[in-house]
Amino acid sequence: MVVIKACMNGSYPRSKAVARLYSRLSSGKLSIEDFEEGIRNHTKKFFELLKNSGVRLFTDGMLRWDDIFNPLIRYVNGVKINGLVRFFDNNFFFRAPKVVGKLDISDNPIPKWFNVSISIAKRVFGDDFILKQVIPGPFTLAMNSINQYYSNLHELIHDWRVNVLEPLIKSLVSVGLSVIEVHEPSLVWGNVSSEVLRYGVKEVSELIKFCKHLGVDIWLLTYFRSLTNLNGLVSDLVDAILGIDFFSKDLKRPYVFMEEYGIKRVMLGLIDSRNTLMEKASMIRRVVSRVLDAGVNEVYVGNNAPMDFIPEVIAAKKIRKLGRVVNKLLSSLLGD
Amino acid sequence: MGLKEIELPVLPTTVIGSYPRPKWLREIIKGYRRGRIKKEYLEEAFNDAVVVVVRDQEEAGIDIPSDGEQRRDEMVEYFAERIGGFKFYGPVRVWGNNYFRKPAVVSRISYRGPIVLNEYLFLRKVSKAKVVKVTITGPYTMADWSFNEYYKSKEELASELAKIVNMEIKKLEEVGALYVQVDEPALTTHPDEMDWAVDIINKAVKGVNIKVGLHVCYSDYRVLKPYFDELKVSQLALEFANRGFRDLEILKGLNKELGFGVIDVHNLRIETPDEVAKAIEKVMNYVRPECLYINPDCGLKLLPRSIAKEKLRVMVEGVKIVRKKLINKGIETIPLRTSTTCP
């Protein structure tokens, strides 16, 4: 049985109206209740866009997140929030976690937010949807931390996983999480020794096992550079749905790669979150068809990276196109 | 006064470019956008704002002020609005709740006439300083921070933009500008593009005989270091306060002036003069004082105006502590250099 679905990954551009909610809250012009209502309304609007586009597998658009790290890192003991750091090669910045003590997650509102999003999704979609929660992966967290506490990177990666991410996932499961979307751009970014990378992959594979044990499906999204760079190491990750950025310049022989490693489940990043140009339906159809030929039987088609990098009007247009193209593709395949 | 005769106090203080707009200017801009204010009143307000922010900088003791980029909403947007070939779809977030209108290149790039010439002429008229600074967004950053829907490659787009920047700088030179800063915050973001990106910047400053600084911030300076010699600019203005003055060792072997960033522009906490002085003394282990300018990390526009001014005042106080020691050693002034090396 072949599965082909459209999906929306990571963040949807935070509109200026949402930004205004934050600024009015911080200046005391808005009560927390009115702020929450505002966020709920914007989340609902986003879900309606997805529903009308035929996309039923999605995140909550991360409207409450400044980037993939914040606010999570604000709820971690042992972390101070440092200066602005560029997010890979984008004109987009995040406040970096400065690790000054042993990492340990504290009380945080992320499960509550998930719960709120799931109830909004139920109102919009009924039961026919899957809501993913986004978290940064342990390797990406470690590689983007300013480490002033751990004596080596191994311990840092390990503690991000064991003391922060796994307890967080557990608490999300208790409020109904079934799919977690782990962002790991650092796994493919390079600039790291092969020894550290090997250890990073091992830690991520432990996270995959942990999720499997909890009955949570895990998506492992890599972007900006190609997953094909991981070569031999990828076999430790194939239990996750692997995200491949089809717009990364270094993508090499993706179909051979999928065949070679017996990859059965992939998220094809065929909607470019870093350019305003609209994707051609023919390109999407061609890639999906080649991926199916390579033996993949679960194919998700979505945006290659968080959508913060394009204007909202373009993101909405791309989501509509995504739904249209994938659903057309699906019905043509079912018709065959 | 000719360029060669201009002397500046040792450790000249300057700004990177932008400065917070006065609240009344923001209201007037809002009114203009809603159709309640006429264009001529807006222009008058811009001029008045420049007078005010130059005054702020001069009161704080800044040696080389800018016009605070009062007329510019954003560094790429402003140029893209004035160069043919761009289109705007909407705002894009840069961090937190800060946005810019990222332009898209949808047709051939064309020079439609001077972009910042009038900014310079007005600034020159209202500032008492011997030297003022004009900032221009560099061709690489403009290309990198635009959506390219038209050119075959980013390199081709950046190369076309370099021609435009070059024309603009030459026009500034013709009317007497002494110091232009090319802003290239995106420069190191794609290390594999550095070779051609540096060529593009050199193309943008080719044949220019005035002082040209290059500002690069929030970047991996290890990527920039191998290109110190190749860059045909007289100064690199770099951000160090935000990173807690880590990475200073990359300055070993720097063959040109350094614009040293000592003020964190994304933090409301005001530094102390002692902190500034200590940072300058630290950097003097790598760069001779005769080759140092002192500035904030980046533009100040995101700070409340009172804090921005106080940060500048404190920066100048910090500089005075170090200057005093240098004057005791007989180092009092430095020339306004145009050469691409600082001997």
C-alpha cells in the first residue's frame, strides 16, 4: 500500500498581526487572556488555510516560537539566553542557548500549547488530521549552543536528548501527541568532525528508539544541505520519516541513495521555503514518481524548511499549490 | 580641506549607520502611509529628524556621525525601492518580531538615478563634524537578501548590483563625500561563495578614491579572515560586543583598519565606560591603536532613542579613558586613510 500525502512542516510565517499581539502583551496593553484568544484565532485561520488546501498533516505553524529553539530553551535549567546568532546561512537570527550548567527541562507550557492547538484542529478538521509537534533535535541544539559547562560535545548532545527532549516528548504524549517532528539541519550542515557527527547520529537514533517505544512516530527533518551527505550513517535513522531538502545545492543522486539504504518513508521537501518562485507541478510529479520507483512506499510532500523565510502571502500560495498538486497526483495514481 | 590633510583623534568614534527614529517621525510616517500627511511634510520631517539625530550623536561626542538612516525603513528595502527590477510581496521576519520587506528581483536590474546622494548632501550641511559617514548596502547582501526570480545565478545578480553601487559611490565622491561604508552583513553566510563575493565587492569599489569601510556583522569571521588582504577597502567594521569579545584572535594579521564593535545593539543594558575601555585594550593586543576606529556592533535603530544615545555617550567615555593613555604615549591623532592597508 503506497501512501502519498501533502504535509506542512515547521513554521508558517508569523504575521505582523501576531507580532502585534506579542508587543501589546509585553507593553501591558493586552491581557494574557486576550493574547491567548488572539493566538487561538490566528491558529484557527492557519488551520482553515490548510483544510481548504487539502493538507491534513501539519504543525501548528509555530506561531508562538521565535525560531526552532525559542522559547523551548527558556524552559531549560542550565541555559542562559545569549546574543543573536545567524540561523545557518539565512538572514534570520535566533537567541542562542548559552549552556552554563547541567541541562534539565523545567515546567513549560509546550504540552498545554499543543493541547490548545489540537482542540482547534478538531474544530476545523473533525477527526481527519494529524498534528505534529516541532522540536529541535539534540544534535542541532548542541551545535548551536555556546557550551560553557560540558567538557565535551558528546555529553552536551546526550543531555539535550535525555534531560530535555525525552521528558518533553513524554509530557506531550500525555496530552495526545502521536507524531513528533524533529528538526536536525546541523546533521547535514557539515563543519563538524566525522567523529562528532557519528556520535550525533547515534544520539538521534536513540531518540528515534525512545519515540518508537512510546508509540510516537518521528519525522526527522534535515534541510539547507542534503541528507545524502550522511551516506553510511543514514542507516541508523531509517526508522524515522526522513526529510530531504530537494533545493539544497549539494543534493546528489537522491533516488539511488534511497534505494541503497532501503529507505521506505520520506518527506520530500519540494516546496521551496526560501524562494518566492512557485514550484512547477510537473517537477513535483516527476520526483514523486521517481521516489516510488526507488521503492519508497510512504511519501510525504511538503516544504523543505521552516517557512519563516518567505512572505506569508507567498507561503499561503505555496501551501494551496502543494495541496492541489499532491491531491491531483494521488487521484491520478488511484485511478491507474 | 583635502582628504590627505584630515586628521582625526586617535580611536575615532563613529556609528555603523542607523539610529532610532524620533517618535514624532514614526507618527508622521504612519500618517503619510495612511494618506493623512503630504509628501512634502514627510520630507521636511525626515530632514528635521536628521538634524536631531546628528545632534544626538554630536552631543554624545561621536567624531564621525551618520544621518542615522532616518529616511530608510530597512537597509535592503530602501535600495530595492530605488533600483529598477525589484518587486515586494510582503514582510519577512528577521528575528523575534522584527521584519523586513524582502524584495524579489523579477526583471533586469537598472540604475534609476542617485539613491543616497541627497542624504549625504543634507547630512554634510547639518553636521559640524569634519568627516561624516554614508552607508550603502553592498551588492552581495542585496542579492542574498532578495528572492532571485530573474537572473540565472546569484552571482550574476550581485554583479549587476555591484555596477550600481559603484556608480553611486562615484557620485558621492564627485560631490565631496569622504567616507562611505559598504554594509555586507550577509558576506560570510555562504562560505562556498566567498571567492566571487569578494570579487563583487571589489568591483563595487573599483576606481573609488575616498575612504571605504566594509561592515560585516553577526557572521563567522573565520570565513572572512582569508580574504583580509584581497578586499580593496580601507577598513573592516566588525561586531564583537554581541559575542562577548570572543573571536578576537581572528584579527591576527589584519592588514587594514578595524572598526571595533564595542556596544551591543540588541541589549537594553547600557555598557559602562570601563567595559568599553577594557574591550579596546583587549583588541589592542591584535590591532595597533593607530588602525582602530570605535563603533557600536551594528546600527542602533532597534533601541529606544534615549538608550541609544546613552550607549554612544558611554562608548565615547570609554574611548576617552584609553585615549588619555595613548596621548601620554604620544599617539594623539591618525590620518583619514583611503589606502587598503594600515601600516
